[in-house]
Amino acid sequence: MAVKNASVTSAGDNVNFAPAPLDREATFFVAGHRGLVGSAIWRKLVSEGFGNLVGRTSAELDLKDRDAVFAFFAATKPRYVVLAAAKVGGILANDTYPVDFLSDNLRIQVNVLDASREHGVERLLFLGSSCIYPKFAEQPIKEEYLLTGHLEPTNDAYAIAKIAGIKQIQALRRQYGLPWISAMPTNLYGPGDNFSPEGSHVLPALIRRYDEAVKSGQATVTNWGTGSPRREFLHVDDMAAACLHLLENYDGPDQVNVGTGRDVTIRELAEIVAKTVGFDGRIEWDISKPDGTPQKLLDVSKLAAAGWEAQISLVEGIADTVKWYRANVDNIRR
């Protein structure tokens, strides 16, 4: 079923869609609405006046179950969809369970995208990850660098699944004329993050580590590596704002990088976290541990051309996240 204002074409991507404000009363399905990104998108949509949001927990709807997904779409008939649901984890989890990360994410994506097409979803945003790009891509990383080099081996299964999602969006645009889009965020953080020792990424891991050091009175905190690698971080509320902006203002087959366009060293990041939580002890670095990729910074010129840029500074965002962590420390993923 082709959407309104879209033309089906067999040669090239000639989708005739004029981006415009979304209908605030239309049914809007946020797949993964309890996760870090999905919950932020939900908050943003509520604040923007969307009155018919639909979400399901994994217990209520297993997105890996194709029949269940199609039945859900038949019953709810969403006009808009953000696909933020995914099996995610840190380096250890990705490296230990590559089959799970590949299989689960492929099934989630294919089921939701196929059901969305079958039931006439008008606008859809597929969310990926900056890990789709080659491990040693030129910096800053442009969208055109996709599939130009080898992936990071520790999370290549997850990356391949997300690349497949991008390609499915592009195929749907070509074959069915659907004005659907993809966005690839940089490292995200904020309220609702995963602070567990096994599954957390670097920023929530640092927040937990330094906060516990303050509570226990530790004099020293030791971090892995030299602290020299550079990383980019985007507050999840900024990510949510970017998603809505893209849905209303961007239409194109290529994925859009979403980030700040600025990075910091891990050493600088640790110092900001330490100051924010009130740790005034000694920071040491275990240089016997690996540093990882020297730099990972996204080129966000396409996003800027679409009229959006990040608003939350790293210092402000970390303070916000620390406040949320301390208020929810007894109930969060640990």
C-alpha cells in the first residue's frame, strides 16, 4: 500500500514527499518505548502534543514474533512509526553473543518494517548506530563512508544487522515509494541508560564508578587505557528532538548522522564526571589495557543542512544524568 503523496518508481529514488509537521492526533507507534532512546522519544512526543502514542513492552509484544507483530499493526494501524527497539549491549556482550545480536535485530527490523508497509505506515524513522561505519574510517565520519572498510570485529554482528536495516529502508523507498528515513546516532547517554558493569558503555560506566568511589571514600579511581581516545557524546533528549525534526523536515535515501560534531578525550570525560559527582581523589590509568579506536566522530553536516543542531552541552548533560542516576540508583539496570 503506497502512502499519500508518494510515487512508486522502478528506477532510482524519486519519492515525491514534502516534509511537513506530523499530525499530533495520529496514532504513533514507538517501538522500544522503554529503552534509552525510545523513552526519550516518547517524552519528546508527549511534550510536543502527540495525543495517540502507542507502545508495548517486550512482554506485551515480542517484536521477533512475526505473526504477533502483524496482528498488532492490524489492530492499532499506526500512521507513524519510530523503530528504536533493538537488542543492544556493550563490547563484552556484543563480542560474547554475536548470534543473538545479529538474529534478534534482523528479526525485529524485518518484522516491523514489513508490517509497517503492509498496513500503510506513512512516515517511519529507523534508528541505527555509528558502529555501522568502518573501524578505521576517515574522521569525521561521513554518511558516504558506509561499506567502505572493515567493521570493528567485536560488534560486527550488531553493525551488520543495522546496515541491513538501512538497506531495507532504501529498498522500500525504491520499490514502494515510501518516504521512510534512517538516522545513525553517535554515543548516546542520559536518563534511562544502562549502568550495569557488564552491559554499560563508557559514560554510564564512569558515572557509576566515580559515584561509588565518592560513597565508599575511595582515594583513587583507575580507568582502562591511556585516556587519549576521542569520543563524541549526545544527550538522549537531543537525539529525540533530532528524530522528530528529521521526520518533519528531511526526506532522502541516505542515513543521517546524528551527533554534536564535537568530541572529547576519555581523560577529559573522566575529569568532567569526577568533578560532577564530587570525586576529588586521584585518577589513574591502566595503560596495560586497550584504548580501542583512536577517534570516532561523526560528520553532522547533513543534519545541519536539515536545520538541526544539538542544544545540550556535555557538562550540562552529564550533570542531568548524574542527578537521574542518583535518584533512581536502586531501580535501574545494574
